[in-house]
Amino acid sequence: MASTEINNYISKRYRRWLDYAKYHCKRNNMEDEAVDVLNEVLLSLLQKSDTKLKQLLSSKNNGYTELDYFVLKMIKLNVTSSTSPYQSKYKSLPSDENTDFSMFDDMEDELTDQTDKSGELLDQIHKVRMIFDGLDLSPLAREVFEYHFFQDGYFCDWPGKETQNQLYEIYNGVLELIKRKINGEMMF
């Protein structure tokens, strides 16, 4: 997790970095991607250790920190690199006069007719959360299920004294209760 100092620095520099991203995106005919590129860079930056981030922040050269240089370099790479997801998104397909583009009309219709899987998943998670909140569970059972299911925590990193077997038994018990409730089975 980034320190307050790093977060404040990012907030202070965000507009300048965004201008830089807009400049490079415009030069590469992808103006709409500037915010996305910058946020992608910041996401990968914030996954680095606090020690590394503080080291980049403390090294100064000509009034700029190494963190500035790192972010600017990553923005430029994300926009211009041939392996960047943004480049492949905007790369034009080679074609000639013999290319029949009418087949793409049907393909577009197929793509838009797909179901919203992420929306369905979100609905299911909300349903699990609603059922979970309504269950009369012990504080430990609540904490274990919350940690593993909603926070995606690993039991090997569990801060408590319980063994992994105990944690899985508790978790699976709560999960079974929720499954029964979803399937409409009577519970005592």
C-alpha cells in the first residue's frame, strides 16, 4: 500500500502526467486513451514496494524525481511500444480492393448480442453478500468468510491462531449455508 507521501505526490503531478499522456496519445492517433494509459501506468507503479517508491521519490535530478522520469517513460512506452495493448487496439489491418468488409457487419452484431457476464457476476456477489449479512454467524465465522470470499485473502496469510484446516471447515460451512439459502432449502 502506497504511503501518504506517495499518494500526495501522485495527486500533485497527475495533471502534468496526463498532459504528457495526451500529447503522446494524440501523436499516435489515440486521443481517447490518455486517461486510461496514465491510470494503467499508475496502477503498475502502485504495485511496487513502498521502499522502491520512496527511493524513486527521494532521488532528484534537475528539479524532477526519478518517480517523474519513471512515470513519463512508462507512459511513452505504453503508447508507442508495438507490444502495448493500446497499439494493437489501434493497429489497422492490411487490406486491398479485394477485401470484403461486409462480413464484419455480422461479426459486430454477434459481439453486441453477448450477455453481460461481469454484470451477472456482480449480481451474484450482491446476492451472496445479502444472504451472508442476514445469517446469524459467530464473529469468527463472519471474519473467516469475509476474509476469504470477499477480500480474496489466502488462509496461509491468516493473522489468527486457527489452522488452515479449521479455517477451511468454517469457510465451507458458511458457504454451504449460503448455497442452501440460494437454492431455497429449509434451514433449521
